[in-house]
Amino acid sequence: MRDAARAVAHYDSGEEHRQALLARAEALRLAGTYLTQVRQYDIAYTALRGAIADAREAGDLLAAGSGVGCMCWLLVRQG
């Protein structure tokens, strides 16, 4: 997670920035999915919210939609 955040900070524009955002979005989505499985709902919500925001900023609606699907699963698990 730290490396993904550093990459986003390092590449401040262009295609490299977009790829760094997508890498961080994927890392956050995976973390959010795992945290949902182990019932750490608050931090899972934070991770998934970040994943969706990064994917939207990168302009990748498919990745953002994947994050939204994970967020829905989180909300179902919370009841």
C-alpha cells in the first residue's frame, strides 16, 4: 500500500500517474475485499472508498464498478 501511494505521489501527471492510480485502486480493492471477509468493516469501507475514487480519477469505469460491487458485498455483510 505504501509503495502504491508513493508511486501516485511520484508520478504527478500523464500515463504513469494513471497507471499508478490504477495500481493503488487494485491494491485497495483487494485489501477491502479481504478486510470484509475478516469482518473489519470500517477499514474495509475506507479501502473500498479509496479504490473507487482512484479508479474514477484514472478514468477506468470498469475498475470503479468492480470497487462498487465489493462495496455492495460489504454492505450486505454488515446487514
